[in-house]
Amino acid sequence: MFHKPNPFGSCDMGQIESFERKFAIKIPEDYKEYLLNFNGAKPINNICPLNDNDGETSLHHMYGLHNIEYCSIDVKNRELFFADDSFGNHFFIDLKQTEQYGCVYFVDHETGKTTLINQSFDKFIASLIGEDDYMKNLKQEHPDIYARIQELKANPQI
């Protein structure tokens, strides 16, 4: 389900609890489990459907709990930023103690538009699509785009 676990080092419950105290937050249990077992590892399936209008994006970095600043989880406005895509957009978990607690969102860094992706981190990970499945769907739904991608792959100098 994930590439190399703990690419930035392992994480223990003491580190998580210290992080929670520092920011006065409560991290959802499913994300704690991810930190304890994978801490920054990227999912094997990494294409994230956004919605019918915005298409999809792919995960570029998954952040972990460690001292490497550029890929460490961050908290702003009770939102836990845990990943980005290759365009500089971010994914976050809502930590506000409301009905949206634990929900995963995508935020476009250019427009500020926030899109609900899923109701939990585990459901978010389960909803990700692998490249083979994505290309199969693309071939069926948008054969013209699929053909262009295949042409670019065959002739990278285009």
C-alpha cells in the first residue's frame, strides 16, 4: 500500500503526543497509525480524483513527523497539512472539533479553493488510483487524450 516505510526515520507515540501538545490538537487515530507505521511514505497508488470539474492530481510528497522542514507535517488554523502535489497544492486533515473533524481536503494554492476529498485519512488512501488503472479509465473515457499521452511517451522529443 505504501512505498518504503519511514523514509525520514521512524515515529513513536511520544513524538505524536508531543506534537499534539505543541499545537493543542488531537490527531485522528487513522493518521496516527500512518505516522507510527509509515511516517512520510508515499502511497503506491498516488492519483487522487478531485471532482468532476477539477479532474485529478497526483501526490508528490507525503509529509512525516521529523526535523526535515520541507516535508514535515504542519498545522495552520487547525488544519494538518500532510501532503502536496507537484503543482504546490496541498492536502490537509481538518482538526476542528466539528462534524468535519478528520476529513481530508485539497487546497489549490493559486485560488485558495478547498475541495473535500474524503471523510477520513484511511478512506482518502483507499480512494487513490494507480497509474495503470488511471490510464485504463482514461483510454475508455477520453481516448483522444490517452492517444496523445501515448504519442508523447513514444516520442519524448515532441
